[in-house]
Amino acid sequence: MKVLVTGGLGYIGSHTAVELQNKGYNVVIIDDLSNSSKDVLNGIKNITKITPEFEEIDLKEKSKVQDFFNRHKDIVGVIHFAASKAVGESVNQPLMYYENNISTLIYVLQEMKKLNKQNFIFSSSCTVYGQADKLPINEDAPIKIVESPYGNTKQIGEEIIKDLCKVSSLKAVALRYFNPVGAHSTAEIGELPLGVPQNLVPYITQTGIGLREKLSVFGDDYPTEDGTCIRDYIHVVDLAKAHVVALQRLLEEKSTSNFEVFNLGTGKGSSVLDVIESFERVSNTKLNYKIAKRREGDVVAAYADTTKANNELDWKAELTLDDAMLSAWEWEQKIRN
């Protein structure tokens, strides 16, 4: 069974391609290489012994999307990762984010009507919840006005898919991720941000290896146990496996409605200092960090209520924060050698 993974050479996409191939799916990847490398194909092959089919396509080019679907009518599911994802950049370049994240989604959905099986999984985000009224956050929590155009594209994306599901044969699942971290245990694939990392863990590992001089911890005066922000850090391999389970749910027609939403997290909140301590423990490396001013737009705490995913998808995060930090550190060491 052929599955399309858009953005499949990116961080989460590549790990999902591995898990799909491990389960016997025939993977075809679309990526424009704007924030990824073709070398990732080798990493996927080294893990699974299979090189997925790959086409370099910019999904903003509608005619190329049409041509692709004309040639691949046997696809049974689409997992849509392709999107720009840096929150700060989205604030500075909103039109680029709206064009890239919304138009590409629309073009893919328009072409899916050509397929016999219209199963769609959307890469969404816990940013849709903003600063939630209560913790942990479940799927019924109100959708808040978001802090960034990036977050808004995830909200709008979900609305577009939900509206289409009402009037078409499309069956869709939106997976709202909390904070993906870590790398594959083989150190063949992992998170490889271009330029200065926007996320905590790659900044920690780059500081640990000496690529960055110092890590800034933005605020230690939040109303939390140690004063730093709390997030739900989920190992990227656990996250990838959830996409395979969600796809199987669609293929086996077990969905309770045409559009379903699931939170993907560990259900446990960890502070910034917890993450630093975990890194120092598994790497046996002292991290150079300083406390800096709060960063605008940061919510105090966000962690998932994963009951729905645990019960309905029969999926649960199994890997620990230490597992994630060790795998991220091994990946960092490998790519710098």
C-alpha cells in the first residue's frame, strides 16, 4: 500500500517514513528541500534497508501537484508534514507562512479527490490551544487566539480540513503535537535545523558540543516549581509511530467521524531546567547556560492529556526524556564528526 509523506525528509517526516516502511508500507516522499537535505534518504535506507521513492516538488506549484497525483492514483493515505514551522520567522514573514502552509494544503486536498482512498493525516500543533485554562490539556480545550502566524496556519488548516470532510469523501485525522525531541536510536536521522536552532533541545546539544557558546533560559520567575516554563517533550520515534497507528485507523475504517483530533504527548510536563539536567545526566557534560529575560509569547505551561489517544488509538508514548536527550546527543556527536 502506497503512502504519500509530504515534507518527508524533514525531522518528523523522516522518522515517520521509517516507521511506515518498518510496517511494510510503500512510501513516496515529496519535499522541496527548503529546510531539509536529500542525504536524509540515505539515513532512512540505512535504518530500513529500503530507499523510499522521492520527488523534489514545491507544493506551491499547483501544476506539479496535479501532475504528481495524476501519476500516483494508487495512494491509500497522505500524511502532510510539508510546512514552514519557525514561530519567530512567521511573525516577521506572515505572508510567506500563509502562502506556504495554507496554499500547499489546499492544493494537496484538491488533488486527493482523484484517489480511491481519501485518507489524510494533518500535522497539527498544541499551539492551537495557546495558554490553556487548565492542565493537562485535552482535545476539548478551547482553541485560543494564537500568538503567531505559524500557529494560526495550524488552526486554519484544521478548519479547512474539517469543512472539506463535511462535504466530501475525505476522512482525516489531525494530530496535535506537543514538543517533539530526540533522534532515531541508530543516529542515522535526527533534528537538523538550518542556522541558529529555534527549539530548545538542538540548542542544548549544539551548546554541549561547543557549536554555541551559551544557552539562554528565557525567564526563571514563572509560577512553576523551578521558575522556568514547562512543556511536554515527546520522543520523535513515539510521535512517528502514532502516525502509523492513525493511518491504520483510517484504513480499517475505525474512525468515529470523518474528522478526528488527537493530542500527542507524554502527559507529563518538564521544565527547561529539567531538560538541561536530563542532558547533563545522560551526556556527562556540564552545560553552559544563563538565565535571560522572559521571551515574548511564551506560555507558562503546556502538557497533554493523552487519554483519548491512549484509549482510541491504543497508542502511548513509551520513551523517556532521558532516552530523548541521549539520542539527540548521539545524533549531534555523529553529525559533527
